[in-house]
Amino acid sequence: MKASQQPTWIAAARLLAWLGPWGGERVPRSIVRTEIDLARDADVTRKGSGSDGAAPESWQRAATMRAYLYTPSARPTGAYLVAQGLHYAGPDDPRFDRFCRAVAAGGHLVLAPFLPAFGAMRVDASVGDDLATAFDELEARAQRACLPKPAVLSISFGSLASAMLASRASHADRLGGWLSFGGYRDFGATLRFALTGRYQHAGKPLEATHDPLNAPVVFLNIVPHLEEATLAADRRAAFSEALREVARRTWGKMELKRAGARDPFVEAVATMLPEGERRLLRVACGVLPGAEDLVEDGLRRAGSGFDFADPLSLLGEVKAPVTVVHGRDDDVIPWVEARKLHAALPAGRSEVFLTGLYGHTGSALPKPREAVAEARTLLRILGRMAAAPRGG
């Protein structure tokens, strides 16, 4: 039996050992991680919005893109491209790195690129081309190893880059599958939830627990569309960097989610700004009220500027089978976005799983009364995950 023909249940069992709620913080030690550099298309380095009123940022100018290649100890039986979300650390985030190692432990060759725009915590049209560059590299390696078509696995906002990749004419037939974890379909609704916890389902307004530490990154994406009277064009790059600094100091720290806990971190960064911009930083980070109104105004002023960030027009062109997975308690992107994604994909080409086992950044043990149903869902998810890079 060829390695690529190995039963998917073996790969699923390996994934279960690492990605089940009992996996904890254990990390597969037999995986070899190698850093490689990928040459970005020259057009990609010019594609960033550049709308901060300043010179293009470094993520727009960079001619190369870092990536981590994860190789299992045994001969791989499939290949996965893992698309990061909006996070300054990208694949260097320990949780992301552990996830990639766990996927590799399931018998997969894994490539995780550092998408420059997402590393700058910006939603930008360049991510589709950058992910395609990484896919081409992984595909070439998979072909040399006689592996089936690689699949793409997206995390959070990585669903946008993956939709761009899976829908483009040059790549649509080359993907073995697409698994979306915690992705979105409606960009505006996703930003509003991340900022306020409010969302709509079946025409009814609802509210859920949301992560307040996301506020500076939501605002970061609105900065280019603020009125000049709110923030001068020649100050937008510096103000954007202040927002990133708040995120770097606060993200992932559960204890800072309670009211007032993050305020000292915001104040420390505020001292780096001119006096006239400090109040705006406090508003942008949720220390003072007013961010919601500014974000809504920014979305209106952007006009069609964010059309690329809503994947609705792309999803109908996806040919690969898609598995949409979302945590019911996700506090960054609401679970209803999974339903929207599923509904927008070609009929019969996708399925959706909602689970209580995963939030936005990790797994948790299910409640006793839900254990059996959650176990079945988990097995089905990991079964799809094992099958996708094998042409299943």
C-alpha cells in the first residue's frame, strides 16, 4: 500500500490524539520545522492600500515572505497549507505552531506562510496572491513526493485568503479541499461583533460575550477611512503602529478581558503619541466610549473599499469540497458566520459543523450532557480533515 493510500482513519486517529480536548498543551516533538523564504510576486508588493497618507508599510514593500515547513517523522501521506488569521505573530504564535505540528503529526506535510498583511493585522487584497504563492510551493513539494492535491486549512480571517485562493481560475481545480476553522462571510457584521458582541440571526438582534481585546485591531482597519478632522493623513501610520503595540501587549492575556484591566497598557502606549491623539487611542481601544460610531462612519466612508474583504462573490466559484467548522462560543467571530459561509458555497460541495469543543483560540472539554454529541462531531471533523489532502 502506498503511503498516500493509507486509510484515513489512521490519520484521523493521529489527529484525535493531538487535537482532541484532552490534548492540552502537549506538542508533538517528532516534527521537523524548517524556515523557508518565498519570493512574492512583484505586483503583490504594490497591491497594499497605502491609504495611511504615508509611504507603504514594510509588509507591502517586502519582496519575500517567510514560511514554516513542518515535516512528519514518517513519510507524509498528504499536504496542508495553513492560512493564518489577523495576528502579529502569525505562525510564531505558540498556539498556531502547536496546531501546525499536530496537523503534521497526522501524517501531513504542512506549510504555514507568514502572510505579511495579516501579520500587520490589516485586511488587505494582497493576501490572496500571497497564499497562492505559498500554495504553489507546497504543491511542487507534494508532487515531488507523489502526494495527492494539497488542501488548505484556514484559521479565522484566513478564510478570506483561502476563499481568494480556492475561487481563482488558476487554482480552483488544484485544491484537494478547504477546511475553514472560525471563518467568516460578512465582513461588516464580523467587525461589529468583534467590537460590540452584537449580531443577528434569523432576523433577530442578539448579543454574546466578545473579546474586548480585539478593539484596537478593528479600529486599525478603519484608520485609513477616518475623517481628516479626526486623524490627519500624515499621522495615520504612526497611530496605526500605536494600535498594533496595544495589541502586542494585550492579546492572548485572559486576565485583561475584564473591565479596566487593559487600561494601564493603553495608557502606556498613549504616552508615545502627541497629546491630541491620546484620547482617540483610548476610544479606539475601548477605554472610552465612541469607537462604534467611528467604525460605522469609517465603513460608510470606505464605500466599496472593503468589497474585497467580503468573500460572497468568490464562494460560488469554489470547486473543492469545503468543511466549515466553528465554535458556538467563539468570542471573535460569531458562529452565525459559519452558516453564512456554508449557504454561500455551491450546493452539495460543503458541510458545516458547530461545536462546543473549540473556541477561537483553543479546545475545551465538553459539558457532560453534551459529551456524546460533541464526540461524534469531533470524529466527523477530524475524518474530513484527514481525508481532504488525500483526495477524499
